[in-house]
Amino acid sequence: MGKSAKRNGRIEKVGSLVFEIFSDPEFLLIFTEYGYYFYPIVFVLGASFGSFYFNLAYRILVYHYSPMRKEFSGLARWKQILLSPSECENCSEKISGLRLIPIFGYFLSRGKCPHCGYQIPIIYPLGEISFGFLAILILELSGNPLVSLVFVLFTGHLLISVYTDAKYFSLDYENLIWIFFLGCILNLLINQKIPELNDVFVFFGFLGFFLAIYLFYPKGIGFGDVLFAPIFAFLAGHPWWLLFLNASYIPAVVFTVLLKKKGASIRETPIPMGVYFCLGLFCTMIAKLVFLKFGWEIGSDVDG
Ligand SMILES: [Zn+2]
């Protein structure tokens, strides 16, 4: 009891020290002035996290949703997901040596498994490259490597929700905790302040709205959406929830119309709203950083 309290105290101390360092304008001057010196390493780190999260999302689908989920449970399942070596999706042959390196590994094996010839989906190298550029973009916008790191982790967890919702129309509550936690840290770093009462109102507004839809049209949305939408709107905050809502619903409508099968009615096409909520929140967070970078303000009440 005393030991863990002492340890928690130490974690808190380290946490506030890290926060202090990474919000010190003099320290951050290095990155706002000379950020491009760090581009190569930031790209490699971003791509590595991208590789980790694409792999994690894939494994969560396999070990939590597919028939394979019955093979492991509890801690053994997470051990399998997080610690088992990388292998071919098709023949389970272990991937070793240089082929493990993000992006480079794909080109080294010419996009194919050397064992069974399985075509490795192009989404992997493309995803890794995107994460690398995302890390650079966020460093450039925020001038803060800690914001860049947290943003990349945050995006990784959004990616997991996109995967599970797109494939199984299911949103993972365990993952929502990660999104909430990382989103709060991100907001703290960006705004330098804790959420305000307005943000809490946004949360309850969305909760009431989606709960009502769920109760009256249970077929329209899943219960996952009832929880995800208010928490995402809370992370967007006031008045950014307006952008979040539009950046979720406009692509949802556009893509549903474009992707719908010929002859199928829109009303009967199931829409993975979680995918679009993730997209909306991602765009909103980027927009926050863009506004901050250029010193723009929205509305007169933003700064209170
Ligand atoms: Zn293979």
C-alpha cells in the first residue's frame, strides 16, 4: 500500500517534470527554429509507431474478433497480441532480420512473403509512411516533440477503432479509454489548460442526443456510438465540436453514397459511424494545431 503510493507519487513527479520541460518556451525554441534537423529521426520514429499500430490493429481483429479469439484469453491473449514475433498473415512464417524494418522491409521483400508469395497489402508501407509524415507535420505545427509523440499514439488508437468498426461494426471500450487519456494529454499540451464547463456541456449534449436516437431508432446506431460520440465531442471541446460534427457527418454521407452497392437503398446500408467519428476527431485536432500555429482564433469567447 505504502509502496505503491510512493511509486504513484514518483510517477506524478516525473510526469509534471516532463510536462514542465515540454511546455518551456525557451526549451521549445530549438524545435520551432531548427525542427527540420530532427525530421529524419522523427520520420523513422513515426513510421515505427505506424508499423506497431497497424500490426496491433490487425492482431486485435484476429485475437479479439475472429474465430481465433477462442484460442487465448485474458493476459495470455495480450501477450500474444503484443509480444509474439511478426509473421506472415497468410502462412504464419516468422518475419526476421532486415524485413522487420518499417517501409524498407516491404521493398526488400518486393511486397511479397518470401515463403508463400502472399502479396503484402500496400496499406502497410503506405500507412507507415503516413505516420512518419504525420509525426513531422505535428512537430512543424506545434514545435513540440512531445505533442508530436502523443499525437502519433492518439492516431494509432483511432486507427484501431477504425479497423474494428469498419470490419465488425464494433467499437472497443478498452481502446476508448486510451483515446480519452491520450486526447486529454494532447489538449492539455495544446491549450495549456484543463477542460472547462463548456466542454462538459458538450459531452452531455452529445450523450443526450445519441442516447435519444439509440432509444427511438435502435437500428440506426450502435451503443458504441452512444459512448464514442460524446467522448470524442468532449475531446474536441467547445466550439470545436461543430467542426468535429461536420467533419464526421459530411464524409459519412459522401462515402456512403459513393460506396453503396448498385440498387441498394441508403437507408438499408449500414454505416460504420465510428470510422467517421475517428476521421472527424483527427481532422479537428489537426485544425486546432493549425489555428494555434497561425494565431487564428475562432469566436470571441474561446479565450473566455
Ligand atoms: Zn507467407
